[in-house]
Amino acid sequence: YLPDGGGNTLKALKYKGRLWPAFDPESIKGVETFKSRDDDVIVVAYPKSGTHWVWEMARLLLAGKTDVPMIEKDDGMIEDVLPDKLEAQTSPRALNTHAHFELMPKEVLSKKNCKLIYITRDPRDVAVSYYNHHRKLVEYYDYKGQWKDYFPMFLSGKVDYESWFAFTRGWEQGIKDNPDLKVHVTSYEALHENTNEEVKNLAEFLGVSADEAFISEVVKKTSFDNMKASKGKNETYKEKDKSEVPIMYRKGKVGDWKNWFTVAQSEQFDEIFEQEMKETRAQKLYSN
Ligand code: A3P
């Protein structure tokens, strides 16, 4: 239970000195023993960066059609699915993970056989989205804190998956140091701004031949409203008061942080961001 400084705590699981969500430890251990296949596609992102969105795009593109059966909850998340269930999935598998670069399955980093899609999102929007996620997902986090007390937790990485800054630096460096990794790099913002083009690029990266009609079908099917309406009702978790709230589909906008950050928080954030993200792609994308 991580204290937030305001009298509340956030539940997380410590495994080998790193903070994970309170998943079944057997599935977290499975990250180390994960067996990659040549046709695996793995979406990689810090939590709340658009993982579900891009994962769904990838699933539909790989299937070559948009009427594929829905997967319940997070059945594609490497650290949240027991190894034998992952093994049982038929190829090509569309998976996702929030693992830091150095914690990625050894086999993925050594064999470099599967395709990775790496997404970033403005860390200020990530912070707000993660706060809401932690508040809403009572079953895992049991968190009742206020935004003002959560904000420093996010900045110092006292949350599951730890620091956004370290995660992002680690992935940038990892990609640079491993030029033979098959990785497609994109951002939540680019996906918003130019969805059609982004889905086309994704199809090309995945080696999927897709005509204009199929691309726009995928775009439509994976729109925020559509995913919230269709998948949102499955991805609910019982709140303690027994109401059900969609967790993964909240607002789906760029720049919602402006409705949450105070001027002081924004200044503090900018200062830390500039220190932590010097000469990175993320700095170019997200610095003011
Ligand atoms: P917000 O909380 O800002 O709304 P992840 O899938 O990595 O957990 O990311 C969740 C964030 O992506 C949430 O952000 C969620 O609303 C947003 N999101 C989910 N599906 C989306 C979609 N189809 N289009 C745009 N944003 C989407």
C-alpha cells in the first residue's frame, strides 16, 4: 500500500523490487518465461496511453475484418494473463504490455522476432487518465485519494509500472540500441489527428493489405464512441457500491489535463519534465 501523502493509499504488487498492478503473481512471472512467436504483434505503452485503442486496431487489421469476436477484459495483456492461456491463443496473436524495456520478455528482446507497436501520450494527459483509472478500479487499487495528492505520486513514479519518465527514456534508448527490433513508433496525439493515415501506416507495418474501404471501416469501428459502447460494457468492474463504470473509456481527448492541473502543478511538471527528458523524442513531442 503506497501512501499518497494525503492519508490515502494505493495498492500495488511488488515483484522483484518493481511495482506492478495487483494481478495474479503467476501471470506477472509469466513475462519472464513468455515464448514469442514470429507472427506476434505486441502493443507497448505506459498505462493510459491508448493501449486498448491501438490493440483493437491491430486485432482488426490482423483479422482482415471488423466483425471479430470481442475479447473479454484484458485477455491480451502479457502480465495479466496466465502463461498457459497465452499459449492457447491461436496465431497471429495481438498482445499488449506495459512492461519497461528492460523487463520485456527476454525472448522478445533477444529473438527480435515479433512486431512491436510503441505508443506515447502527453504525460499530463496520462497522469489525469491514470488518476481516474486508479480511483475507478477499486478491485485492484482501492484508492480514494484526491488529485492534489495523487499528482506527486505520479511524478515520483510511486504507482504500478512506476515512473513515466523512466519508462519512456528506457524505451527510447532500447529502440535506439536495438536497430533490428521490428518496432512501429506512434503517439496518441498522432492517432487522434490523423487516424486514417495512422491506421494505414499500421496496416503497412503489419504487412496487411488493406484497401481504403477496410481502413475506414477499422477507423470507424475503433472510434472512442464505438469502443465505449461495445467494449465498455464488458470492461467494467464492480465498484464497492455495486454500480458498474467503464474504466478504459473515459473521455478519449487530447489536452484534458488543462481541466485538472493548477498553474503551480503545470509549472512543477514542466520543470521536472525538462530535467528528466532532455534530448528525447518525448521532449520534442510534449514540451511546451
Ligand atoms: P482518458 O482517460 O483520457 O479518456 P489505455 O488503453 O492505455 O489504458 O488508455 C486509456 C485511455 O485511452 C483513456 O483516456 C481512454 O478514454 C482512451 N481511449 C480508449 N479507447 C479510445 C479510442 N477508441 N479513441 C480514443 N481514445 C481512447
